[in-house]
Amino acid sequence: MGCLINRTSIFVDGNNMFYAQQKNGWFFDPRRVLEYFKTEQPETILINAFWYTGLKDPQDQRGFRDALISLGYTVRHKILKEYYDDTSGRYSQKANLDIEIVVDMFNTVEQYNHVILFSGDGDFERAIELLRSKDTHITVVSTEGMIARELRNATDRYIDLNDIREYIEKVDY
């Protein structure tokens, strides 16, 4: 790659990552995530960082959202919708921000040449393929058991959260 400047944008599927972190038994620090990817490769300029999350109500996670904004993230959110699953007989809540993530990826595509997507959702496969056809390097960050095979196959690079835990884990001082 030589001296090529990496103009990087980060997209965090917050709800997907919440479950991945819960599964792993540890949580990452949004500040440390930005620091890690700014320094992981030389010649990296962080262009954008987006965080997407579902909310129970408009006040939900307000402190967390404000902290993300102060770190430099653009925060997108939707109120969670309740769905009934006929098979399990249970209700579940989903915000489904996939469209917002893809719209932001393509709306800002001229600004970056490297995407870091924090999600394991296979729904992103086609968007990733299209971005790669525009000579965009794609890194997907997720965790084993939560990364869709088709997403992993579509990406240039896969990073398991556990492999970078020491650099991004939330630590209480």
C-alpha cells in the first residue's frame, strides 16, 4: 500500500454490537475504538464515525448519545418497534437501522476509501460488494457466532472483537 492515505469512515451498528459484546462478556469503549483505528495503520485519517442505535423512548440513552457526539460520532437513532414472533410466541424489539447505515455509507462514499463496519448482519453483504466495486477497502468487526458467513466472505478484512479487546475494552480507572 505504500504511502497511500487511508481516509477511513467507521459505521457502528450499535444494537448488533450490544449483543456481540454481551455474548463476549465485555464491552468496548467508543473513545478507544476511534483511537485504535486512527493509529492501527499509519497514514490513517478518520473522516467520519457513525453510531446507530434503537431507543425505547426519546430520552433513552441520552447521556450515552451525548458522550458519543462529544467524541465525534454522528449518532442516528430510531424508536424501537415491537414485533410478535409467531414461532416463539414472544415479543421482541427492533430498531432496524440497516437502511440508515447503507444510506450514510453511499451518501459519504466520495469522502473515504476505507470503511470499518461494526456489525455481523448479513443484510450488509450487497452494500459491501457495491462499495468494494468502487475500490473501497472494507473491514468488518464482529465476533464469532454473530458474523454472517456472507458478510464475512464479502469483506476485505474481518477482525474479531476478541482479537483487539486489549486495545478497545472499556476499562474503569
